[in-house]
Amino acid sequence: MVPHYDDAADLRALGAPIRQAPGGLEPQAIQAANRDARDVVSAASGKPPAVVKASHRAEGEVSSVRDKSEQRHAAPRTDRRDHVRRSFKGSKERRPSSQDTSPKLPDQAKAEDCLAKRIVPGWFGGLASSSRNETEGEMRLLASVFADRPPVVFFDYDPRCNAMPRDCSRLLASSDVQALGIAALPQMFFCLQTTRDVHEYNAVVNTFTCAGFGRVSADSSKFAIYWGPHPTPEMLRGFNPFQKANHFPGSWQLGRKDFLGKNIYRMKRQFPKDYNILPGGFTLPEESAAWNQAREKNPNFLWIWKPINLSCGKGIRLFGSSIPPAVEKKISQRAGIVQRYIDRPLCINGFKFDLRLYVVVTSFDPLKVYINQEGLVRLATQQYRCSSESLEERTMHLTNYSVNKHAACYKQNLDKVKLPERGPSKAGKDDDMLEDCEGSDEVGISDGDETNDQEELPAPEVDVGESSKWSLRQLEEYLTSQGVDYTMLMSRIEDVIIKTLIAAEPQIVNTWHQGANFSTASPTPIQQVTPNQTCFEIYGFDVMVDEELQPWLLEVNVFPSFSSSSPYDKRVKTQLVADVFTLIGLMPYDHDVVDKACKGEQAKRLQGSARSLVIGRSHTVSSIKSASLNSFGEAEWRLIMETHDENMRRGHLTRIFPREGSGFYSQFFSTPRYSNLVLERWIQLGGEQRLVAQCAGNGLPLPVSFNAV
């Protein structure tokens, strides 16, 4: 049953204090104005100042939304835009029509002007108001599911990728935007810096262009999103509160095979049963002696050697335990990793396969992890057999596209999704189905160049089960027909993903904290309990499943390819990019306005006249574990609202951490982080479910119980 959300849910009953609205503490610059506005509205209506209301409607889901008063009186459905106006202006009067020219009382105008500026700390409509916008595409804003929280930039799918149209029910109309104090939407920019590891993928560029973003060079600071190599902590310290980068500094702890192995094996020594997720292996050349001992002890094992700095299947070797001395000496002296080969893999119709799963991390403090609903199932092109004579057959043992694409029996997935016709795209050049280096042997450092020769599409349509690259839906259908519990298998894979991220979490968080401000140089400086969320990252997890249905992590790619080798690739990757950009919650702002405000705040700090607004914790790391929701304060509610709001922008992504039952993973964190514990407690007490009502037979949301715990 499709979940529905009650837009009049009073979060105060959950424990949110009226004075400290869950939407965030107001900045000093407008606190007095907001107090005046509340007093004006209160005096006019004879009611106490309104608290923040929840307007829950997930982007990508169908829902029926009504105000509680409409349910009680069975009045006709109110237009969504009317709710937006009430939310931001604090008015419960009738919706003014375009013909309404009656003058407003001074107090009424003052109230509406002040309440239109209600913001999450650091943002208000004036920062996004601009007198110029020369974008090619059209920037659109997605409303928050909570009143008094700012909208974010909405990224639509490029029509040429043949994805189903996105749900646009929460997009703000021009009148809604003006109600926020935004006279005209600003020109926003992205920076795409290409290197040996970072390539200019059309899926990325076209998504920006469709959203109306302009492009600036790496020397400019006007970008809202930086897409390039890993930012340094020094670079992040120079970000304004609204800028974001597509990598966490220090994520090489996941992307480099040697670092990944050390992190996983360290955890395995502490939790031998729980962390049996990576094939046993050794880092060469420093662990050559240990590898020699392992081969002597297990003469029947097969081994796979991978270089650290190569990709697309280059340099990979398979060995038995008996190796000629000359070959052994050469391999032992080269930088790489050697792992036990999974010689009994689960096969599809006799062909070996692995999975490329796209995982998105929007924060490591707190840890928030999403998995894309679609991934890639990559098949080898020779039927699998395990013997010493077959070890040189690369298209039998390796599944990556760059190895198998030249095989005569390789077939593309033509993606038989039937879609309604859509209008022409305003984006740039189309993706030309270029080289795709994705494969289980792919190095985390580089994913190959997108500028290789184009490949022509075959004329005949490929039936399900005959292509060399499947969708997860095709895999589910096949495994179900074979009696395999697909849901159980995916839960095991998600378990591997979460444990992998936790293994590298200490190093990544430490590096990230070096560049992530807790007190930001912004128009309204806020001292908060978590760092500014300046980073996000898309990972390509490569996983193989054995005959016992145990998933094994092969590697994590921090530069996954977004080039397209088939129509299916093109749809999945273009859709993923747009979903991620919407998920991270990019607030609209004018760079010149924000830059001027930040410089003014910095000048005040130098003069000693600036004051930060401190949002303190209501609990300790120990007490939060047994706290009730009504004991949560401003800091905790801000974190909860941000997390829930983000999840409601998820599109085709699914949040796998935190979620119900994720408290199991607390034992694996080397340091208990307060932000993780707050979200864990919120979910434990059913706080998130209290915001969700199941659909009744008449299509209206059932009443939601908001009793304090």
C-alpha cells in the first residue's frame, strides 16, 4: 500500500519545543523580526504563535494531502500552492486571488514580510534573489516536506535517456517562489574539472544544463557543485555554506584496493564472523612472505592478482598455488593485491556474473547511505568452468565490459522500457554510447576514458536473458525462477555495503573534519553539532555472489564511470545523476550576495563584534541511548528534520542506513558519534513512522498518532 503523509502533523506533540522550532533556530539578524511577526499574527487571530507543521509528500511517490481542518469539515481539497503560502507567510486566511487588490494593513504586511524570511540557519529568500538569470535551461525548486524549510534545486531527467518522467507535484510555482522573497531565480554554476581520473561525462553535464546551471572553470569560486578530483581539507574550508563537492577527502580508504583490504582485514580481526566479506588476500610486495606461506598451506587454491593503478582488466593475472619462480619473483615485486579466487561463483545459465551497485553517501557524520534501485548485472561471454587449463580465458573469468565487448557473442541491453513521448531537451550534446570501463577488475583510481571509439548499436532487439548486461529486475526474475530468495540476497549485499563503509569511516571522518567547519563563515554563523554537509559521493560497489549465496566485496570505485555502452546504461546513469543532485538538497543562492554576506561576517569576526548562535546538545552520548523524543532539543530536531527531508527527495534511491534495525551496526563503529545515536534513537522510537499514515480505502490519509514517547 502506498504511504501517505499528513501535511498538518503537529511535531510539537512529538516533543519539539515551540520556541525552538524543528525547522531550525532563526539567525540573529531576523530573530527580532520573526518575534514581531509572530506577535502580530497571534494578536490578529487570538491564537498562540503557530508551530512548524509537516507537509509530508515524498518526491517520487503518489500521495493524497489534506489539511486537518479540511478533513474535519470535509471541505474541497485545497490547492498545494495555497498550503505553501500559508506555510511561509503564516497566514490561515483565504487564498488571495489575482484580482484581489485590497490594501493590506501595516501590521499584516509586516507579518507577511517577516514570516516570508523564516529559514533554516544560514539561508533566506534574499540570498537566492537575483536580477539576472541567463541560463539555457529552466531552474525549478522543490518544496520541502516541512513548512519553514527552504526549497532545493530540482534536477529533472534528460528526456533523451528515456527515463520515466519524474513526479513534479512538489515543484514550486512562480508565485510560491515569490512568496519566499525571491524576486527572480539566480544564475547558478557548476565546475567540472577533468583529470586522468575525472572525465567529462555527458550524463553529468546534460543534467546540469537541463537544470539551468552555467559552467565555470576550476579557478572560479562561483560553483554551487564542484565535480572533480578529491577536494583537500583546505579547499573545503573555503567553501560557503551552500557549496558541495562530489568526493569526501580521504575516500581513497575505500577506493584503493590496498587501503580497502587493510581496513576490512582490521575489522575482521575484531569481528571474524561479521566481517567475512572480502576474499582473503595480501598486499604486495610487503606481504609476499605471508602469501608464499598461504600457497604452501593451501596448494589447491586459485589466486587472482590485480595491479593498484590500472583499470579495464589490464594486468590482471590468475594463478594456481604453484607458480614458476620467475613469475613469482616478478609478481611479488610489483605493487598490487592478490586475493583468493572465488572459484565457485553463482552463475546465470552457466555464465559467471558480478554486480555493479551504485551507492550514495550524503554524510559520514552522521552516516547516511542510499543504494540505487537499479544497477548492472555484468556477464562474462564464455560459459564458466574452473580448471587450470582455463585460467587464461579472460572472457570466461572476467566480467568487465572492456574485456567482453569484443567477443562475438557480446550483446547489448537495449532497455525495452516503453515511455511516453517527451518534448525536446534543452541540454547539450547527447551521449554517444562511448567506452565504458566498468568491471569487477576495475581500479578505484580510474574508470577509463570516455573518449574511445564509438560502438554501433546492433539492429535486432535483445530479448530478456540474452543480453550480456542485465538489470537488477531481470536478475530478480531469473533467480526467483530458480528458487532463490532475491530479497534475502539483496539484504546480505546491503549488509556488506554498510560494513564496508563503517570500516573506512574513522579515517574518512577524521580527514573530512579537518576541512568541514562546525562554525561557518556565513551571513548567520551557527555553531552546530555536526559539520557542514559540504560533500557527497557516488560509489560503484562491485560484488560477486558464490554458490552458497554469500556476497563477496570485490572493490569500491570512487570514480565510477558514467559513460554509456548501451541504452540501458544511459538511462540508469543519467537518472542516477539527477536523483543524487536532487537528494543532496542544493539550496538556491546568488553567489555575489552570499560572498558579500560572508565577507561582512568575516570582517565582524576580525573586529570581535560577531556572535555565533550555539545550538547545544540536549544529551550526552550515553544519555541519548535511552532518551525520549520529547526530551530532544533544537540540535536533535534539526538533524532529524534534515534527515527526513533528504529521504523524501530520494527518487529512485533507497536509504539503507540509518533505518529500522540499524542499531545492530553500532558495535562496529570505532567511535560512537552523537549524530548517529540521535537518528538511531529517533528510528527506534518509531519517530519516522509517526510521520507516515497508510492510505485508507477512500484515498485519504488515516489519522497519525503523535503521542510523545
